[in-house]
Amino acid sequence: MKITYFDSYADLSVHAAQLIANEVSHKPDLLFCAATGGSPTGMYAEMKHAEESHPGLYGQMRVIKMDEWGIIPLSHPDSCESYLKQHLLGPLQISDSRYVGFDTAPEFQAQECQRIETYIHDLGPFDICILGLGKNGHIAFNEPADALVAEFHKATLAPTTIQHDPTLSQGAEPAYGLCVGMAGIMQTKKIIFLVTGKGKQDAIRAILDGGISTQLPASFLWMHPNVECLIDRNSL
């Protein structure tokens, strides 16, 4: 894992966007696995600025959604789908033909998991995967557990994962999401791991210790040969 420290979130975002631009310049139709949340928002804004300076830069890039909240519909403003439309798909004019999403509604879960796993198997691996860090050390919705799941799957979410939005735990079952599994992440050609945000100090320290444990899913990134870990010093 190559670790680079930044004095501000803005600087981290600029560097992350440049890494992506470099990859796209070599492979315009690369498959990009997109994370949501606060960590990549600045990076997506910088990607938009790059597109404005170099029209067509992302004109062939393919995007697949990394994960999605359960319980709330895709149309909900807090869904990952809504986030990606606002921050990535709309600004970069990613057409429906170049985007792969999925629905977490109960009646679709099994078929959606199979569909996305088949897509990854047939058209993957991802060229770039963007990851943020959860407060408990999760990546995507791969939560700490005695064993991690390899394939695309339905994941029960930890309280720390949903604490920012009470609507995510108001269903008839425990809060859940659908997400790319550890195999999809670890088979990615290049991972950009964005470490920023408050309340993650314990997880960051544990990762930097270098040990690997299923109780700290992000620690598995030490086993990947091409990870750019970008750390905002303000999160330490």
C-alpha cells in the first residue's frame, strides 16, 4: 500500500482526481467502481473540473455502483443512487448505457445480487475502485465479522454505519445494504483508498499497524499490489 499524507481534504481530492485522469488517459473505457459518502465528494468535483478543461475525458468511462442502502428507495435523496446522479453521473454526463446500478428492494435482492456478480465476473475486474473508510474499519458495506463475504451480497449494517441517518434503520428487519464483496475489491487493478473524516482515528491507527484481520476489513488492502492510500492529516 502506497500511503500519501495531505494537509487538507481539498489537496487529497485534487490528487485523487489526478490519479483517475491518468488512468483514463491510458484506458478511456475503464470500469470505475464508484463509492459514495463524504470521502469522494471533493474528488468527484475535481473530476468535473478536469472534464471541463478536457472535454470528453470521461466520455467512454464505465461506472458501476459499489453499494446501496436497503430500506429506503432509490429515489430517496439519501440513497447512493441519488448521490451518484448528483455528484458523478450527471456532472460527467455518464449515460445509462455506461452505468450499472442495482435496486435493494426486497423483491429484487436475490436477482440483483446474482446479476451484479455475473456482470463483475464477465466484464470485470474493475480497473479502478474508490474506497472510503468506515469508522469501524469497513470498506463498502463489508463490515467487521468472523468471516468476510467474497461475492456481491446483502450485508447487515453495523450501528456506526447507519448512525448518521435514522431512516436507514426504520424497516421491518435490521438495516442492510447490497455491496461488492471482498473478491471484487481485491481483484481490482487499482484501488484509491480515501482516508478522511472525523471519528476514524482508531480505525486508521489499526490499519497503519499493518495487521490483517476480518475484524478490520480495510486491513486486507495491505494484501493488494496496487493501492493508493490518501490520508487527510485532519482525520488523524
